[in-house]
Amino acid sequence: MDSAVENRNEPCALRRYEHLYIGGEWVVPLDGGYSESIDPATGRPWAVVPMGGVADIDRAVAAAQHALRGPWRRMPGHERAALRRRFAEEIREAAQQLAELESRDCGGVIRDLRASITAQAQYYQWFASLADKAQGRTIPIDSDMHVFTTMEPIGVVGAVTPWNVPLFTTCVKIGPALAAGCPVVLKPSEHTSVTALELARLAHEAGFPPGVFNVVPGYGHSAGAHLVKHPGVARITFTGEGGTARKMLHDGIATLKRFSFELGGKAPHILFADADIDQAINAATAMAWRNCGQSCALGSRVLIERPIYDRVVDLFRQRAKAVRVGMPLDEATRMGPQANEAQLKKTLSYIQVGRDDGAELIAGGHRIETPELASGYFVEPTVFAGVNNQMCIAREEIFGPVASLIPFDGEEEAIAIANDTQFGLTAGLWTRDLGRALRVSQRIEAGMVWVNTYNATRWSAPYGGFKASGWDREMGIDALAPFLETRTTMISTTGQFPNLHE
């Protein structure tokens, strides 16, 4: 793998990646070619990456199938775990470099990415501990029959990851898949493939058997679609938007493929009048604009009890103006750019829709065009007040730094507004009343509910969505189940079988 050193603020040589990673080897693409990766902070190319096509997916799946039939399947769980731990240590040691590369690829703020990637090493360590936990059970039936179950890897897994948090979404997909004993073919977003290739390098150095982990960057309509249709792939695990998931389901019908989906959200972040307002505002503003709003978990619908509504609106206005927007590699920056030009245009279009629908724009709403940031995909932290839950900006996932402030009266209305959405990924609420915390959290239709905090995740806690936000869970012991099949074995203790012809 070749690379060049560059300074983000000056024109420089492109970082070049010439090879896909298939079957434990670095290979040139057969039918895909190469593509430039655009730095969203500058709007300029910064890297060249290989793009695999149909033939490359075929050989990656073949390599994974070979690994499934070979040493990976026969390897005891504790040995697979040891490999995973070496991999985790490689990631921990490379965290700073990976953070810098991911920042260039997707525009994430360096301080957030460094912390996230360091934590991902712990995620991989924890997933490694599951490698020998796929246990069956004994089922009592009668004295003439002994019945037990064993768990087997489901087969080759195709992992399709998005551009907003590439390394994290890869971690929570390949972590449990590898723990279950499934080889993986990773198809990262064509916009953000660099760190996936770096991850392949680390996996190679950790000593994974050939074919266990394969990385094929490529376009969704070619490499991605073929991975979904491929008869040698047993399960697709995908993070993205619902329309793509529905297309995947259609394409996977012929092979009766299984799917795991994390499909986005429009999370309610509920502030009751008795909340600790200072802490609630810290969370609500941070979680409206973190990663430039490019996260399905963020609380973009801020539900505010009416007695504190005007105060919270004013605090949001102040905080929006104070956010340090800048170059993502600057340690002082709190919010970077949108990850690509198409997403910037989408966000700006939704801001216009909010205005047209009658919401009150109280902060932001424009592309940032200061001399330092004008060439990048930067947009101001944006706040709409006077929003009702039927407005487009309250119902559709914008994926930009746009907060919609919605007033409510009492618990029942808060719950009704919170649940009036097709999504059900995450939610948050702030209150000093323990009874209310329990009542409301148990009635919100979401897979993860935070009380007096927000966006707290742990490797051992299940994460996933209700309704149109997805299928299955990506963390915790629950994450192992989608990648396993149950085999039932029944043994006669007598060895007798009646002669049915007497």
C-alpha cells in the first residue's frame, strides 16, 4: 500500500491506495478501477482508492467461503479470540493515524474521532470475549431421547457501511460477525474507503487467516448490489437509509438472504420543566450538531415543556452562535463540514423547506463562506423554533446540523409527539422525577432510551432500532445471534426403531 504525506491547508500529493484486500493478499481491481476521495473540509481530492466491481466481489466471496470451510471454522474459539485481541491492540496503537485519515475522508472532528477509535479497540476486545460463548443447550424430552443444540456460523457475511462514521460502523458489524466465526466481505462507502483499507492492513498484521476479512471498496450499484445478490453470502449487515434497505431486500429474495439493518432515526430529545436545565442544554445542543448532525442517533427533534420553552429557545440561539466550526484537524474545532457535497446540498434544501413551512429560523441556516472554510462543505449550526411535529423538518432525517424545537404540555403529549414518527432508534429525556423517568422511558418506541444523559453507548449494551430504524442489535451479547445458526441433534438412548411394516 502506497501513501503520501500531506498538509490539509495546502495542495499536496495524493495519498494512493492501489489494491483491494482479498484472501489475505493485496490485489489490483479486476473490473472496478480507481476513484478520488474528496476532503470535505477543502473540497479537493486527497486520496485515490481502488474501486472493486462484480468480479472482485466474486473472488472476495470465494476467499471467504474457503476460509469458512478451512482453518477459521476449525480454529477453537479461544484462538480466534487471541487473534481478535491482537487486532484490537493494532487498532489502539494506530488510533491517532486512523483518526487523522478518517477526518480527511469524512470531515469528522479529530478530537472526537481519536476518542472514538481508541474506544473501538475496547469494543474489539469485548467482542473477542464472545468468540467462545456461542453455547448450545440440553433439552429434556424423555428417557429414550437425548436432545441438544449447537451453534454454527451462519456463513459468509457481507458488511456494507456508510460514510458518516465509517470505522465505528465497521467495528460493530465485523466485531460480532468474526466472533461468531463468520468470514466477512466489507464493502465500505465509495466516499470513505481509506480507513477500511487501513483496517485491512492491521488485520493482516494481526495474522488473520486468508479470506477471513476482505475489503472491497466499490460503488453501491455494482459491487454493493452484487454482494447483496451473491448466493455465497448468507447475511448482509447494513447501515444506511431505508430506501436502500428496501432495494436490498428485493435483490436478496432470490437467495433467501438474511439481513441486519440500522436505518436511521429522528430521535426525540425531551426536556421536562423540572430538568437540570444546564445539563440538559449541554446535551441537547451537543447532540443536535455533533458530527455536523450526521448521525442517526442524534436528538434533532428537541421537545420542550412549555414552562421552559422560551428559555431553552434563547439558550439554543446562544449556543448555536458559539459553536467553534472549523477545520476538523484543528484541536479547537467542535464541528466540521458535511461529509460530501451532495449532503451539504441536501441539508441546505431542508433548511429552505423549514422556512417555507413556517418554522422560525432563529440561528444559522447558511453555508459558511469565510475565506478559510469557503471551499469546504461547511454549514452553520441551525435552529428552528415554533416547529410542529407535522412539518417536514420534524419528520424526515436531514443528516445535517439542524435542530427543531417543539413545545409540549405534559407527559402524555410528550410521549405522543415522541412516538409520532416512522423511526425508533434512540430517544432521550431529562427530568429530576424518578417516577416520570421510568414511566416515560418505558413508553417511548425506541431501541435505546437515555435518561439524564445522551448518546452513551457501551460495547456490552444492545443497540438497535424499533420500527423503520432497523432489524437486530449491533452491540451486547444480542449482537452475536444474527450471525449464528442453531443445529438440533436428537440421539436415541435405546437405538431402537419400530418396524413399521409389521
